[in-house]
Amino acid sequence: MSSSSVLLVTFIGFLFCVSNAQLDSTFYDETCPNLYRIVDRVIRFAMLSDARIGASLLRLHFLDCFVNGCDASLLLDDSSSIQSEKNAGPNVDARGFNVVDTIKTTLEDACPGIVSCADILAIAAEASVSLAGGPSWDVLLGRRDSTTANQAGANTLIPSPFEGLTNITAKFSAVGLNTNDLVALSGNPDQTLASSYLAILRQRCPQNGSGSTLVNLDLTTPTYFDNNYFSNLQNNGGLLQSDQELFSTTGAATIVIVNNFVNNQAAFFDSFAESMINMGNISPLTGSSGEIRSDCKKVNGS
């Protein structure tokens, strides 16, 4: 999948600490040695019938980490005490929850009560990128699951895809991520669209259409993870305003980074992997905080 087809930018304005002090890539080596094989097998099977599922799983990790940290709060359903983040405006089109549930069920059979839902999201994101031809990285593990959700935060703090670069940069900074992270992790019509691209969009999405048509954020290589997303920005081919502003904002520090990623896919892959690790370290619950859910959709005992 292309960098843009998997990278739908999600943000919040909460100030979180970034800490990996208690996370370790070998966390489950003894307690659940088949963890990666199980996750990989479930995702490969899901991809046979749904080419978009890798992008969806990666997006779930974003949506989770940027609201209350990487704690699987996104996965909780509505209950008498929880207003689900799934029902927040920015999340209503999120998908892939069924695949996460399948992974969790399979892991509970293999190593019950061991692997957190938050770690499943982190591993599934890495596996999805790798299976699409993108980079691999050592996923730091040991997160625990929250017992609460923050629908209000998801509703008010995830910015619109039409938000300007200044606000987007500020919100990344608030969670400890820098400009390089912003560009690497970024891949919504736009007055700066090239006329040829605009014509394609108008054909696929006519003015009186149903509004249900899906359009790839990268028309060039929509099912592969590569750097073509950044080349598209140079040609005013960013579908979302928040995408195109990375290259079209006069004097922005992001322009140099975009140009570098266009010319050097290896640099993009390295930066993306590093930024995914940085994002995965946003306020994890560790030690005795939180719990290890037996069902990702609900807190234990409910």
C-alpha cells in the first residue's frame, strides 16, 4: 500500500509524556513465543479478501495512540460506564476491529491473559506495513489496556483534514513528536490540486453522487507502501488539504523533508520506522496500571 493509503493523519492536543522505559521488544518471548506468527497469519488471511485491511489496521494504531496514549481505549464498545471512542466523529469510518478481535481470540487460545490489546494494535500496524512492502522495525511491547475511553477527546481533539499545517505541527509537538515525525507519518478536495488530478476526482465523485465512492489517496501505487505519496505532493496531487500543505505551505520546514523522501525512499522508510516507534511510546500503561483485557471490546468483569 502507498504511504498515503495507509497514513490517514490523526491528531490530538493532549500533552502526553513519551516514555519507553518499561517497553521491550522481547517482552513476550517467553510467555507467548508464537505471537508474531499468529498476528501475521491472521492479517495475511484478512488481506486475501480485503486489500484495504492493512491500511485500516495501521490507522487504528494512530487513532488509539493519539487519544489518551497507546492503551487500546479506542477498542472499547459502549457500556453503562463507557462512551466508546468508536462513535466519535473522526472514528466512525474506522475499520478492522473484527481482525483485531480475531487476533485476540487466537492469542487467548495460545497464551491466555498474556498479550494486551494495545500491543496487538502496535504489532498489527508493523505487520501491515511490512506485508505491503514497507519497512520492518522492532516493536516495543509491554503496554497494558485502559479501563476507560475518551470519546470527548476523540471528538474535539482530532483535527479536521482541512486543518492548516501550523495547527497540525503544534498538535504533533504536544505529544512529543517532531516535524520529521509529522511528514513521515502523514500519508482529505483542495484548491491546490493539479487540474488533471481534479478531473479524475470529479469523474469518480460527481457532484450529485451518493457520497459513498472510495478514492485512493495515492492513485499511483495504492496497494503498496512506498514514497510515491511524496512525489504526488510535488505535483499538487495531495487529496487532503492536510497532505498538500506539507509541500505547498510557503517556507515550511516540511518541504525539505518531502523532497528528501521523494529522492530517497530508504530515508523515508528509516524515518517512518523511527516515527512509528516514537508514536507507539506515547503514554503507555505499564506495570500495574490498567489491565490485560480478555476481550478487546470490553473491560474485564463487565
